[in-house]
Amino acid sequence: MTTLAGPLLRFSPPLLLLAALGLPPGLRAEPIRSLDRAAGSLRLNAAPLIQSTGLPPRPGSVEASNDRSILLWLQSARTPEMETNSWLTLERDPIFFSRALGIDMVKLTPRLSAGLRSFLETVDQVMGGIKRSTNRPRPYQQYAEIRPCLPREDSASFPSGHSTWYRAASELLADLLPERRQRLLAVGFHAGVSRVMCGVHFPSDVEAGQRLGVAAAAQVIASPEWRTFRDNPEIQKELQRLRAVPEASLPLLVR
């Protein structure tokens, strides 16, 4: 098994993800101009989202000690394959849900992907504000024995931005495709957990991101902007392509 220190590092994360999904890089879609601002002027109500997210464990608390213990155990147990898989979600991209839906989202649902990104930008705005407010140091900044297997980042640790983004994305997609809800949530959960596996976030960061992602997605789904997007004929056409994939042909999500 090739480790991340080898040839894989010569390729960017998007290319790794395309290769893992069996998609040639040439199929990457251009932005869909009419829908890449689908969220319009939507602004989320931050107060209840902050409450849903909560606060990080206090330094020296039992919860903080458990965070550290879990990271050290995972660090000792992770395999080169686990580390490689963690790189697939380094960039937050709707393409990661292609496996859950059994279809190439880059090629066949470009408008859905563009609109989804637009709504998730509103979630990012709230998440970024909470990060700056809590200002929790990353695991490797607090504990020298933590050796991350993903690039080190300077932003605050709580909540996990990846966990927030992927959980919110999975909830929004599940609103459009409720028959695929469990598969979508499983993929979104995996993307968040990979951040703990590689030591760039504490478990409590990822749990907070999950809570924020659920609450933020609920606000988006209740908005008139989302309803307009969902009812757009172009989006409905792409959703029909997704619904046409037989359940029996959907790939396994884990090996």
C-alpha cells in the first residue's frame, strides 16, 4: 500500500477524489452561472445556531482529556489506507456524494452541485464566526504527540468546518432525495470523522459541527430561497436522473 508520503502527494485532492470515484479529470464541470448564486440574499439566524453548536470542553476537564485519549488511540490504530481515504474529503465538494447516489454528480447534476455550494456558503459564514469566537487551538497545537496525517491548518478548531459543511450538505441533499437519506447521511458523517482520524480536529469539534450542520440545514430548508431552488425545472430534471438510479445498483459505501 502506498503511503501519503509517496507519489499520492504529487496530485491535488480533487484529482485524488476523481480517481477514487472513477471519474476522469476532464469531466469537471464549469460553474452554472444561473444557479451558482441560488441562495441569493439568504442570511441565517445565528443565535439559535450558536446555541445548537455549544461550547468546546474546558481545558483540564474530563471531556478535554477524553478528546486527547481518543485522538492518541486513533493515531496508533490508523492504517495507510485510512489516511489516504481521509484525503478524499480535504476539499469540501459535492462530488463526494456521487457514491451515495450512484451517479457522476460532476457530469450529470452540475446545476444541483452549483446551487448546493451557494447555500452552503451561508452556513460557512455562521460557522466561521463561531470558530473565531471560541478560538480553540487545534489538537497538534495543544499536544506535541499528535501527528496529523492531513495538512496543518491555522484556523480555530471548534467547530469542525468540514463536519459542518458535509453534514449540512447531506441534510440538504436528503431533503431533495429523501429515499437516499441514510446513504447521504452516512457519507456526510464519514467526511467529518476523517478529520478526527487524521488528528486535525478533536472529536468534540466534529460533534459540534454535526449539530451546527443539522440546525443550519433546517433553516435553509425552511427558507423561500431553498423552495425556489428546489422547484426550479432544471433542478427537478437533474433530480429525476438521480431517482432513476435503481436502488439495487447503488454501490457499497464501505469495504
